[in-house]
Amino acid sequence: MDSIETVASPGAADLPRIRALIRRREFVQALAAGEDVLAATPDERDALLFVAIAQRYLGRVGDAQHTLATLARHHPRFSRLHEERGHCYVALKDAPQAIEAFLMAVNINHALPASWSMLEGLYRMSGQAENCAMAASHVATLRKLPREVVTATGLFMDGDLDAAEPLVRAFLLEHGNEVEAMRLLARIGMARKVYEDAELLLAAVLELAPDYRAARSEYAEALIEMHKYSQARGELDQLLREDPANQLHYRGLYAVTAVGLGEHDRAVELYRDLIALTPQDPDLHLSLAHALKTMGRREEAIASYRTAEACRPGFGDSYWSLANLKTYRFTDEELTRLKELQTAPAVGVIDRYHLHFALGKALEDHGDFTGSFRYYELGNALRRAHSNYRPEIIETNTRLQIEVCTRELFAGRQGWGAPDPDPIFIVGLPRSGSTLLEQILASHSQVEGTQELSNVQQIVATLRGRDPDLSNPRYPRILPELQPEEVRHLGERYLAETRVYRLGKPAAVPFFIDKMPNNFRHLGLIRLMLPNARIIDARREPIACCFSNLKQLYAKGQEFTYSIEDIARYYRTYLELMRHWDEVLPGWILRVHHEDVVDDLEGNVRGMLEFCGLEFEPQCIEFHKTVRSVRTASSEQVRQPIYREGLDQWKNFEPWLEPLKAALGDALTRYRDA
């Protein structure tokens, strides 16, 4: 009998009982119980699979295939769907179709012993000796691995992280360091975006098995996710030397490191080389377009975005990326295509919410504000439904920052930290005009613009450790416990790790900009480790700022922007924390209101330069002429002269923004408080 070990059971409470019935070969009872579950939840993945298995064993293969067709509509990438289809074709003595189905299963999930065993037998029966040997090799490999690791790998490959993780953790607790189990736990960490854990686990795997190339590749990917691009590049250099069979994959990752390090010319060259080898890869065309956009090569970027969609029709990210240029206007033909794709059943969730946001922007540009707002709403609702954002975590952090970071804390630590005045931090909310301020300052001969650097967040992750107590986390409680040498080390670490991004101007340029907006939550830490850094708070009128975020689909992060309640709570929390920093660190932060910059550009430019200790330079007024890479959503806008039209764009949507005004409350006026 074929194994059902790798089936997850995250759904209805009856699923474990149905699985047990199948194992005991009580197929009539299993079928009845499965049908009861489906009566309540017709798309329940594992119930559909169990029903199909029971139907096949009861000789009802046609019914099983019908059930599997339903499963395929809802869960087309479920490996066990294809494995069970293979078993149905075996029952029907259709070897070619069975081989195709089992191959589909193992291409999705290589940890399927039953599928590999069936392929070995089918290939042998049909005289395909080479393929038979290949399948037999996989069978032998899986047999060498601990059963728990194989089972957990199968669960992981089918997306059942909640079932896979405790299984592999329990195995490691009992058996100690086992390379495959450690690698699997690291992959689960990557899937959960716990990159620090994945990095440590994969580093340990490579200590035990330095020639394990798949683990080294995953280690490089973890380093990339943590923005440790130089370190990742070292791992990729080794892989490129030692593993010629996977050059395309490694070169693709290498291009990502080039983007991360601001080497956009090199990234474009790498992507073009890869496209020459695989011209139908939509993701490569999309990545090339992003790099071109960052460099200001707008028309080339547009052509590449369009090519990406041509390679994969319905590619939502290509449409959204065009819309996200802000200055692009969809043709009537493209607008018709966007509307058709909204209801296309083959369009997946991720593509769908990208298309929603793209159509929202397209209709806004066409003056259809009713339709535009409806699609922004649909996009936000769908994106929020696939987010794990919890606003109370941010609010707890804010409360603790206020409790811990007192006047007394800073007064007792005068002279601590690294004394270098190099960094200029621009903080605030996204879409608050921070890219404009960065472009203005980066136009100065003594200032280099970099990007939204994650280095402060990486230091926070180090201080936070692996403390699971979200109600009373280790950071920021640990700040008063840090010793002078520790604080200075953190400042020096920040300066050393950010040096790699300072590539655009001569080495003698003294100042650089870190434009990560979320750093406002960590100004206490920044004050301790870099007391001579400059802080500029980019602030925008709350309705304009919040609604601009609600219209924006971010590539990653900024999870608070996908509902009116979340963005309003975040804005209010931001005001509360910034007021605290003003009170305990008076005069350290310069607040720049976006509306004031638009009304009096030169006055505000002079004020910022004076705050940073810089002489006035006229090119800062003509910032739009500065040639540099800009990676944010405002990249095209800051390449144009300043204009007032953007200030009041939200008023086109005012009939639908009463809930936002209510949620913001007194923030509507308090944002201007001194």
C-alpha cells in the first residue's frame, strides 16, 4: 500500500481520524468521514486527497479522478495530488500517464518515496533503463535518510510548515546534529523569514559538511535576505568555481548582490547575460527592469517590464511595476487587458493583488476615482489577508522605548558610542517625502546618498536575540545594561558594515544618508551608538501620507500599510514616539514637513544644510538634475522639478476617506505640534 506519511493535517479536526482509517484500510468509513468534512469545507485539501484515496481503493477510480480534478482547481501545486493521480493511472494500466503524474509529483516535492518507487518500476517495465537507474538512485538516497527527516521534508515541500517544524525539531533534540535535519530546519526558518536562525543553522551545516553545495547556496540566499551582500558574494564565488552545473542559479544570485551593493551597471550586465541564455524567463526581465528603473533608464525599463508580461501573461508584478513608475500611463489596450485579468480564474492570489493595485493606479490616472478606490480596496484586503502583521507588537515596542529611553539614560552616557558624524538618518513613514529630502542632500558635494539600509535592524536583531516573549521583549529592555565598550562596538559595526554602500562619490566625501524610514523606532539605540549622527524626520500631512501608503504595494516589509486601521494606528504611534524623542533629546532631530518643502524649497534646503553643518550649494535646489540610483517608489518623481499637484491628490478620494479621518483622530492636527 502507498504511504500517506507526508500528508499534512492543518484543517478540520476529523482529518487525523480519517488518516488513521485509511492506514487501517477501513476505506468505506474513511470515505464517509471525508465526505462529511467536504460538505462543510468543499476545498479542504487533505479531505479531498483522502476521499480520492478511499475511492481508488474501493475500485471507484473514475470518482477518484473527479475528486482529484476538484483538488487540482484549488491546490494545483500539492504534490500528493499528482502522486495520487499516478496511482489512479496505474490502476487503469496507463503507464505513460502514470509516469507523467509521478514526475509532476517529484518535481514539486522530491521527498516522495512512493512516487520514486513507482517511477522505478514503471521505467523498468517500459524498458527505460537510464530513467530507471535515476529513479532507483532517488529511492536509495531517501532510504539513507532518517524517516522523520523524509516525512518532515515532504511536509515542508507542500507548505505544511506547522507540521514539519516540530517534527524536525524533535528529531534534532533526540539525535543531535544531523546535517539534513539542520538544513531542513534552516529552510523552514527561511520560509518563515527568520533569517538569523537560518544563517546560523546553515553555517553549522557547512562546518560539518563543507562540500555541501546546496546548503552553501541556501546560506548565500540567507545572507542576501539579511543584506549581507559582500559575505554572500564570497559564498557565490566559491560555488561558481566548484559547481559549473548550476551556474545560472548562482549568477542570478550574484546579480542580486550587485543590486544590493548599488552596482547597478554590473547588475544590468549580469541580467542581460542571463536573459541571452534563458530569454523566456519573466523574472529575469522583471529584475532587469527594476535595475534599469533605479538607474533612471525609464524607456528601457518599460520595455523590459512589457517583455516580462509577454513571457508570462497575467504577470501581475510587471503591470504593477509599470504603474509604480508613477509617471507611466497605461494604453487603452493595456487597461482593457488589466480589467480582463481581474476576473481570470487562472490568475493566482499574488498576481491578483498586484493587478488590483495596478488597475487602481491606472483608473486614478484616467480620472475614474470610484473605480480606482474600489481596486485599491480589493488589493489591500487581499494583501492584508496574506499578512501576519500584528499592530500590538509595534505598539508594545513604542511603549517600552518610552519607558526605557529616558533623559537620565542618555545623560548618564555622554561620550559613549562611536564619535563619527558620518551618518545622516532620514526617518518617518514611507511616502512622506523622504526620497525628495535624500535627493536634495545627495546633490551636495559632501553627501552621498545610499539607500534604505537595514543595518540598524540587523543590530536590533542581535540585541533582541531569540527571545520569544513578544509582550516583554529583550530589546529595548537591554539598552540600559549595555557597557560603554559594547555601545561603541555597535556604532563601529554600523559604520563598518555600511561602508560597502558608499560607492557613488569619492572616498573623501564625509557624510552619507541612511533613508530607512522605520529607524524612527530605534532612535534611542542610534543616539547611544552614534551620538553625533544627524536625524531628519520627514513628515507629511497624515491623510495624504496614509492614503499614499494605502495606494502603494511594497515589494517587502511595511506590512502596516494594507488597511485603514493599521496605517492610522501606525501613524499615531509614530507621532507618539517622535514626541518622546523630542522631549528626551531636545534639538537632536530636525523635522521637515513635506508641504513646507513644496511651498518654500530654498528655505527648507538651506535649513537642512545648516542643520547638517554644510555650506549651501545651488545644485541642491536643482536636485532633479542629479544623476544617481534611486531605489524607492518615488524614483521617477524626484527626477522632476518639485510640483504642488501631489499635495492634494488624496482629495480626489475624499468621499471614501471618512473612516481614515476617524481612525487618525487628533493626529489630523497634532502632527504639526512643535
